[in-house]
Amino acid sequence: MLVKAKLQNLRISARKVRLVADLIRLKKLAKAKAILQFTVKRASRDLLKLLNQAEANAKNNLHLDPANLFVAEILVNEGRKLKRWRPRARGQAYEIQKKTSHIIITLDEIKKTDQKIEKEASTTKKTVLPVEPKEIKPAVSEGEPKEEKTVKTARDKFKPEIEIKKPKMGGKIKKLFQRKVY
């Protein structure tokens, strides 16, 4: 079962958060927490809080075992930009964009629990008939002769004793650039 947690308007640019998010994608929950605790980036603290929130949602709301969870998906999108102005030379003003980001973490189970498997089995009852293997027909018809494949070895490929004859050019070689040599 999927468990989601969102964090919106984090005051770090999405590009910087993605560096940390890529470290924990598709990792087990315990390993992802350990990675975030020892990562020296500002975004790791906020991602760790969000991961703990998703774990609490799974544990308290859906009664899932945290040891059976992994980070299935982590999305980092751009949020709105706070626009500020900075004075520059000769009365000019330059815009400064203070970027934000939105993060969505999705946790999923590694192995589905027995209760959920029973529910899924009861809702979808399909009877599968055994399939007998069909005879495999040869690609070449019986009337046509079969081609034999020859196996080339390394010795056959390289023969230094045979010289390749180069075609003779007609007469003089024409120069492309006429330069004076002193």
C-alpha cells in the first residue's frame, strides 16, 4: 500500500534538493534514514523530517511495519519564486529569485502482508487453464536446402601475409595548397 507525505514551499531550490533526493530513491526506510543523517547538505534535514512523517503515517494510520517499507518514489518540483531587487551600478536594479521547492515522498511495502493478499485474492477470482506447449516449426521449409553457417575464428579474420593491392592514381598527385618553401 502506498503512503504519501508532502512538503511544500521549502526555501531551498529544487536543483539542490534533487542532489539529496537521488541518494535515497529506491532504498529501504532504515537505510534512507541513515544516509540522510550523515549527509552534509541543508536539504537532508528537511528530507529526514519528511521521511519520518511518512513513516508515522504508515505506522499509525495504515498499521504497516516500518521494517517492510522502502522509498518507492520521491518527486522534487519547483515551487514559486520570491522575487527581490538588488541595487547595481548607475542606478540599475537586478532581480534576485529566491527559489522554493515542493517534495512528495511515496513509501511502499517490500513484501505485501497476508491480510492484503487475501483481500486481493477474494476480489479477483480468475481461473487459469493450463496451456499446452505448441510444436515449434522450423523456419526453413522442407523443400529448400538448409544453409550451413561457417564459424570464423580469430585466425581466419586476420591474415597479414595477404597484401591488399592499392589502385594506382593517374599520374601526378595534385596538391591542394600550393605553398612556398624557403
